[in-house]
Amino acid sequence: MIKCEHPQYKTNPKYICKESDGCSERKNPGVQGEWMENGDVSLYDDTRAGVLMVFFRELKAADAGTYRCGVKVSDYTESFTELQLSVRHDAKYPKSVTESVYLGGEVNITCQIPEEHEVHFCKEDDNHICQTIISSKVREMSGSSERNEERVVTVSISNVSVRDAGVYWCGAETRDTYLTFISLNTKIQLNLIMPPVVRHEGESAEIICSYDSIYKSKPKSLCKGKCSTRDRNPLSETVREEKETKTGRLTLNDDVTAGVFTGTITGLTAEDAGKYWCAVTLETELNYLYTHLIVIMNEELNLTKYEGDDVSIQCKHHDEDQKSFCKAHEASMCVKDGVSFETIRDDRFSFSDEASTGVFTVNITDLREEDSGIYWCGAHV
């Protein structure tokens, strides 16, 4: 992001061009007061501040060069600032980080910036322009220096809501008299986790997705598993506002008044278990909110053993799945921060797997009184 200030010519038409190409192509916003795409850059003419903002996305080596950031003063006169853009290759950047946090929780995001620069933290809007955040929920913590070249800065977001989910960028800011350079080098995808939904085989499950009121007129869909924009596989045709969509065992319903759309799955089977994403359709899908559906199969095993005994427990699974064995009063406690506990860390517990039979075996030796309790075993898709 480059900000060119023209405080004495606030409402005059502004432009940027590449001087090393002879300024053959002048890019200007066309409209004042809103972001406009012009070729490979986006521009914004802020007439209140007299600033032209130029946003380069995914810098290439060919973008390097000398630029002229100017303003048309009259039919015969122009005023401009010359600037040099250097594009360096650094294997460390851009970094891409994914953070997951429960609704209402707090998340800490760390990024590295050169010691002499100010930190810049911003959030992408629907047009993928990174806008500076001004919020009481976001605070920057002082960073620690590394090798006197870079410092690590931590940005904390508290009481996270649906509106906070999305893509953030962190980078370094340099200011000159009439120029500001912002280099965004760390991309942070912030996903929201909802508590797991736990149901028994054959029952129905409701997956409830909150969304921001600004998306009430946009189509929504429910998606299972890997749901990035490239490989997403929505479970149903998208549901539009105030309508219901039914496909097989799945019904989607959108309540725009409450800002909630709900996916209801009937007749649950083991295959329904897994990770579900709530998606809002824009130019690209927004998949920032997810939950885990845990399906408890209608099988229960009651075992009574003596201290010092050994025991073998057989658990069904599908060989492609991640097998899990967990001690907890409730099945939902076997999922923490969206990740299932795979094993119990104890030398007396061992696991053997016969993938072809669809069964894995848990062996416990030298039983102790504290081993008593409720265990869950199965597959975490």
C-alpha cells in the first residue's frame, strides 16, 4: 500500500504512473471516495484528507521501478512526488498463518517486522483491500527484538465475534513527508470455532451458523471437510434469504432477522461425523466458522476388571480415518480447540490396528483404580 498526500489539492484528480515506462499508462481511481480497480492495482482518492491510496496485491518483480504519484493542478500544471519501489525476494515472506478461536474468546497474533518500522495491522474487506482497524477489541503488545534486525509484535483481539473472522495482514509502515509505504508480509486467516455438536446414531443434528447482518442478502451454504474456495464441496444448493432448501437428509434454513442459518441433518450415520464449515457466498466463499459433529454409535460396552488385570477393547473405524481413544465424561470433551485427542499418553496403553477388518484394539495392562471411568473410541474424520 502506498499513500501519496496532496493536502493542498484535496479534490483535484490524482493519478499514479510508472516513470520507468515513460508514464505511458496513468492509473487513476475514476471515482472519488471509493476503491476502484485499475488493471493490477486498486486506487482510492480520499478527498477529505487529500490522499491517493494505491494498493498492489501480490507484488511481482515487474512491479519494481520509479513511479510518479501526481495531481492535476490545472489544464497546464501538475504536481507530483517521485518514488522508488523495490521488490526483493525473501523466502521468509509472505508468511501465511491460520488461527482458530472460539466465539467470545481471545486470540493472539504474532508477526515480525524490521526494528526501525512501525507495525501495521489491517483486515481485508469484501473487495480484498486491507483496511486499518480501529477497535477497542484490538490491542498491540510491545514486541521483543531478535538479532537487532527484527522485532516480534503481538496483536491481541478480545471477545471475538462473527464480524472478527476473516483475513488479516501484518506488516511494516514507513512514513516520509508526503509518502507512506506499507509492506504487508504476514497473512493471517482467522477462523471461528463453535462448540462441537454431539448426537446419537439415527438422531437429527442442527448445525447453527451465525453471520454478520451485512451478509443477510447473500446466498449461504453448509460445507463438510476441506472447504477452501478451490476444492469446496457444499452439501446442498445454496440457500437464499428467508428460504428453505432441502436435499436428501439435509435441510438448510436462513433466518435473516436473527442473522442465523441452520443446517439440519436427519437419520445420522457414522459417515456424517466430521468438520462442518458455514459459508457465505461473495466473489469467493467465506469459510470462517466451523464446528465438529460427533455421532455416538448405538453401541456400549460395560467392563468390570480387577486391579492388576489386563484388558483389550476393540473399536470400529474406517481405515482412512484418524482413530481416537479418549477418557472423558462427555464425548464433546474429546475435542479441544477443534482437535481430537488421538491417544492417552501412558506406557500401559498400547494400540494395534488391523485396517482390513475395520477394527483397532486398545490394550491396557496392569489396571489401576484410577483407570475406572468412561472412555470413548472411534474415528475422527
